[in-house]
Amino acid sequence: MSRPLLMACALLTALPVGASAQARPSTPLGTSRPPAVPRVEVGIGAGIAGGTTLGERDATLRGNGVTATPFRLFSTRTRLEPAAVVDVRLGYRLTPRLLIEGMLSVGRPELTSSLGDDAEGAAAVEATTPLTEYVITGGGAWRLSTNPRRRWMPFVSGGGGVARHVYDGNTLIESGVDGYAGGGLVYALSPRAGRRLDGRVHFLSGGVAEGQGVSPRGALSGGIFFTF
């Protein structure tokens, strides 16, 4: 075989090796790819949901007079009492500042009705009904700072969802709309775990608050979260 033909065969054999070497960027020995940024956040916590007044109503009869003036038998004042709550939360971090999240909160408040102003002068009494309250909301939390040197990071939050109240024995289920606005603090324990303190004002409409417009109530909770 002639020398020019041998040289041509040697060049053809070396070309794929060179192309493969150029396609694969070299990685220095002892180094690795940077870890993926955690985006999914799972949290659990507990706290207290405040009470709220659900208004006053009169029990009346139609009068016998010509003008049919209503005759009041008694009046009622209803209140949803404060209660301890447990909540679980699932979120997804869209940006270093913005977290989209959903939360389920469960509590056992009491619905208290005070009966008074009896037409026959009977003493005022109170009737109490235990409830199981489920509040499912979705919204967002916006961190006001992303400085990694700060362990405490403030945030604001807002969203809305559904509040469902189940009477003992499942005798009655009432659902209403629940919106909230608030804020809190996040404390980093590690790159993938931390503590969170939430303060919110909830605005309940419908359900047990039917006919009362919007009934505000406060809530305070704290918990721990993990990111993946």
C-alpha cells in the first residue's frame, strides 16, 4: 500500500475521535454538577383560629293587627368560637421570591347561639353546637427579601378558597367562601428545611355566616417545612 493511502486512512480514523472530544465538554477531575434548586415545599403546623360574630336575628310571628306588625318571640346572637387548628401545606416556588401554595386547615370550633329578649320574660340561655371546620385555600406568598445572610425573612400572603362546617353527627353541612390576607416570617434551619410563622385575617362569606355579609376572623399558626 502506498504511503499517501496510509496517511489518508490514518486521518479518517482520527476524525470521529476528534469530533467526539469536541462534543463533550471537559469536566475537571474532583468536580460535580451544581445541585438542583429545591422548588417543592411541604409544611405542617398548628395554631389557633379566632372567633367571629355571625350577627343577630329575631324569631317573629305575624301580628293580628290591621298593619300586620311582626311580633318578636325572642332574639338570637350567634358566634363562631375560637379553636385550635392543624394545617398542612404544599407549595411550588416559581421564583426565589414567589411561592404558589395550597393549604388544608382542620379545627373543632363551637357555634354558640345566645337566646334573649324573650316575649314572656324567660331568662337568657345559650345553645352550643360543636362543628368540624375544614378550610381549603390556594394562594401565594411573596418574600420581601432573598438575602442568604438573613436567617429571618419576612413575607406577605393572600388567597382564597372554601370553608366547610360539618355539624356533629353529619346532621348538616354548610359551605362558604373564605378569602385571606396576611404575612409572616420564615426562618431557615438548613438549605432544605425551616420554620414558618403565619398571621392571617380570614374573610368568611356564606355558610354559617349566611346573610351576614363578610365576617372577618384572625388566625395565627407556626410550623416547619421541607423543600425538595
